[in-house]
Amino acid sequence: MPGGPPSDTLPAESGPAASPPARSGESPLALKRRARRINRALAEQYPYAHAELDFRNPFELLVATVLSAQTTDVTVNLITPRLFSRFPDARAMAEADTAELEAIIKPTGFFRAKTRNLLALANRVVDEYDGVVPGRLEDLVTLPGVGRKTANVVLGNAFGIPGITVDTHFGRLARRFGWTDSDDPVRIESDVAELFEPRDWTMLSHRVVFHGRRVCHARKPACGACAVANWCPSFGSGETNPAKAAKLLKYELAPGSEELLARLRAETHRAAEIRMESQRRTS
Ligand code: SF4
């Protein structure tokens, strides 16, 4: 929902509405095996999965993640180059003029609330952490506008500390896969953590979110074109006809995007760069 609604009350980080739980009577061991099979299939489908927010350091990722609430990563990526050239670190952002900051981040929606959060966050990083973004969950969640989801994104991607990122896509897919029956992000995180080794958590999060954005959409899942259909108890909750399902796919999996997909698969180490080029061309 690009731009978000015009309200200035930024919703707290939370989970999506409930979907039916899946596959009753499955033993914990069978569930774990099936979950790992799904993860392997997603790894084959998305060898290029990565954080879709552009960043060069923990501060940039923290700010970009705060800005991504109620908007798309693509929208955030369009404004962050200007934002970070003007305010490259916590000290510069702490002293930012409110009106200037609001004007730069306006396209991301909820810009007044986000500006307040960013100013408070930057000031706290300067005052409490000497201008350096802390690398511990318990510290990150004390920063204004930062919940567990944002903290896990920053830990997993900027600090290399394993984390499961429960956003709206991850929660929806975890329920469709039958990995959890909860809508509570903290419960979902702990249910999924039981099924995988910590070393897999960060990449698993990227793959599941990639799948949610491209294939297993909230309203029209493309079941007939889904790489994990064989292991998904919710197969059939969306379009099962392969030709019709293929038309529902998005981004590099969308019909007509074969060249982009081939480049991403051939140059997985440059995936973020290739995605950025493609977004710049289409924006
Ligand atoms: S089979 Fe359908 S519900 Fe299951 S992951 Fe694939 S698209 Fe989603």
C-alpha cells in the first residue's frame, strides 16, 4: 500500500489477521521435516533472496526499516539516497530540521509520526550509545519506533546475528504452512524458531517474505505456480490452474520478466544491485 493512508497515527508493529491453521495430527518431527523441506525448496527458488531495503550500515538499515512501516520497500529505497546524503549518521539526523526531514520522507506516508520517531531515535542513539546503533535486541527495542521486527531485521542483516523477522508476509505464510496457529508476532517467532536452526533464521525470513510478495499473496495466492505446493497444507486456498496462477506472479517471476530472473539467478551475489537497477528503471 504505497504511501499509506493519510492518517498521522502510525500503527504499532503487529501481526496480520488469522488464517486457518493447517495439517492436524502431524507429529512435531514430521512438522519439522516438512518445514525444512519447504525451506530447501524456497532456497532453490530464491537463491538470490536478500533484504530488499537498501543500506550500507546499521544506522541506514535501522532508519530504512522504521520508514518501511505501512509502505513498500521500493518507496523507501527511492527516498533513502537523498535522506542519507543529507543526514548520514545519528548525530546529523539528531540535529535535523523537522520540516526538512518531513519533506524528504513524505512519500513513505505517516511522515509526521515517522519524523518524530526518527528524531527521537537519533537523539537516543547519540545520548545513550555515543552515536552508534547498538547490536543487542534488548537495546534496540528501547529505541523510539523500534519493535522486535525492526530489531530482528537490523540484527540479522547489519550485525549477522540470527533473527526471524515476522512481518505481515511472514506471519501469513507461517500460518498457511501450518508452522504456527497464532497471529501474535512474538508467538509466531518462537513457534518458527523451534523448527529451524538459528543459523537458518535470517535467510529463512528473506525467502518466506520473497515468496509472500511474489507468489503466496494475501488475497490471491498462486497455488498452481507455487514451488512449495507439495508440502503446503493450504494448497487450494488460491488459484490452482497453472496457467492462471502464473499470471498472478509478481516481480521477477511475473510473465515477461524472464530476463531479470535469469540475471538474478546467474549473479546471486549482485542480486541487490540488479534489483535496484530494475527498480530505478521502472520507477
Ligand atoms: S500452495 Fe498456495 S497457500 Fe501454499 S504456499 Fe503456495 S501459494 Fe501459498
